Amino acid sequence: MSEIVKVFGGMALAAPVEVIDGQIVAKANNYQAVPDKATGGRRMIKSDKVRAYEKSFVAQCKKYAGMMIDRPFELVATIFYKSQVYDLDNSLKTLLDCLQYVKAITDDNLCVRITADKRIDPYRPRVEFALVTTPPQPTLFD
């Protein structure tokens, strides 16, 4: 699949599909609490698994890196896992954070819709995704 087409208000919008190879890491399960020397409390840091996945994502993300999407968008994703034990919802947060990290999007709070499928591929885990920006809303004076 090289692009997806979505229809908004009678307008067909196409978006390229990006493929990131490798098992996506769920951030919710991969943070570590460490002492915070500045406050004397504890703080959360990313695990080595999360950092390795982010590094791999940066190396592979070519179509969307640097786009700086700064208006509402829909994330359309198919996530292929090695096995059934992985959670789709935790993976979506990782994906959105990675998209912000590579400057594909300016802020993950601009995501207004997520369409996601969970699939199993023990031989080639990966994420296939597209970002479909919603058309600008007409103003009262258009």
C-alpha cells in the first residue's frame, strides 16, 4: 500500500503510507523510576528498549520526517506484532510520540481521529501508517 485516500466533506484526500520495520515498544510498560537529585524525589525515564525503537524510527521515517503538521490530522495505522501479547493502545502513544520526535507533527494533541488495526506477523513486525490532515474549516467570511 503506497497511499490511502480518505473522504472529508466530499473531498478525497490522499496521504502516503510510511512503513517502519521492527517491533514497536509500548511506552506504558517501558519507563523506569529513578532518583531525581534535584528534587530528592523520583522521576521517570525511558528504558533502553524505548530509546532503541525511537532511534530506529528516526532512521527509517523518511516520508513524514520534518513535515511539521500543525493542524488537525487523522492517524491511520496498521501495527504488525510478533505475537498476540502486545497492546494496540499502548503502541499508539509510542507512535504519536515518535512522530512528534521526528517533527512529522508539531503536537500529538492535534490528532483528532485514530483508525488502527492490530495484525500478527511473527516474521516481520512493523508499523504502517499515514497522516491525513483534515481540510481547513471554512470561516464565516469565506
